[in-house]
Amino acid sequence: MLVGSAIQGVAGFGSNLFAAPLLVIVDPDLVPGPLIIAAVALNVLILGANRGTNPWRTMAWANVGQVFGGVAGALVLGAIAAEQLSMFFAVMILAAVALGASGFAPHRTPRTMAAAGALSGFMGTSVGIGGPAIALVQAGSEGDELRAALSRFFLLGTVVSLLALTAVGRFGWGDLATGLLLVPGTVAGYLLSRPLAPRVNRRTLRVVVLVLSSVAAAVALLRALL
């Protein structure tokens, strides 16, 4: 969580993309609920430090799509048997990595923003990784503007995800308590990112995150198959 949060503090997203495949290997119960709790803390911190210019208006259509995607993600997760969750998580993580590596950058229109928001909401709720989908349509934004817009989008997404997961019985008090254990590392990683942000090459960081995430997700998938 420390490393993942430092990555997101620098790049605007990537915390859960880095952390989720590793947490699935440690214990599948850490994903998605507890991981989303840590994301709440991280996005509040980033939001407070990055004001941006009308970030809520920038993400308006994406937020609409995110609500519907979040509900759909919870319904799918609720229908999957417990013994199949590890495999589902691993496959979804690999899909998130593929999105992040695709380099596809559609024009920002209400339609593409809503579609990206829906996909982000679905993946954010089902496996805790909503960043790659929305980052595709935000490829032209950088620095404070990107972090301001995405932190607000992700914060709303975490609320939607937690409500939807609770409704389908995939989030409870135990998940909340476990999620709180991930918060100290999350906060420490964010504080570490502050002096690193102006010194780190974001493109190199993005490649490293994608490679590490894909390897960890592949290991998680092999474990689930075996």
C-alpha cells in the first residue's frame, strides 16, 4: 500500500493497480472491499492537495457512467461463487493492465467520458481498480489538473462501490476493519510521493507499474488455476 499510494500521489492513479494483484496473492479477502477503504483515505488526501479548475464539471459525464458501472460490478461480483473469486480477480486485474498498456486515447466527449466512467465503475467495484479505464480519456491532462479531477472521480466511485457491495453482501464490518489496517501504509505512501512527484519520470513509472502488476496478476491466476 505504501508503494502503490506513492505511485498514485505522483502519477494521479495506479495505487490499486499496483497493490491489488499482490493483495490477492496474500489473501483474496483483501480485495475489493478493504482495498477500497484504503482508496477513500488516499483520494481524500490527494483531493485536499489538488484543487484544479472545475474538476467536478470536468468529470460530470464520467461520474454518471460510474454510478451505473459500479452497480453492475457489484451485481456480477455477488453472483460469483466464493471459490471462483481469486480467478475472477486475477482475470480482471490482467484486463486492467491491458487497458493501461493499450495506449488507446479516445477523444473526450460526453459519450466517451460516460463509457470510460462506466467501465471504471465496474472494475473499481468488482476488483478495486478503476484507474486505467478513466485514465485513457484523461491522457492529455497532467499534474494538478489530472490529480484534482481523478481524485474526485475516484472518491465518488469508492462511495458508490461500497454501497453497492454492501447491498449484495460483499462488504461488511469485518471488511471495514481490515481496510483500516491498510490505511497507515496508504497515508505514508502519499506523504512519500510529495517530494518525489517533481523528480520522477511518469512514463517510466507507468511502464514499471504495468509490468509488476501483470506479473503479480499472472501469479495470482496460476495459483487460482492450480
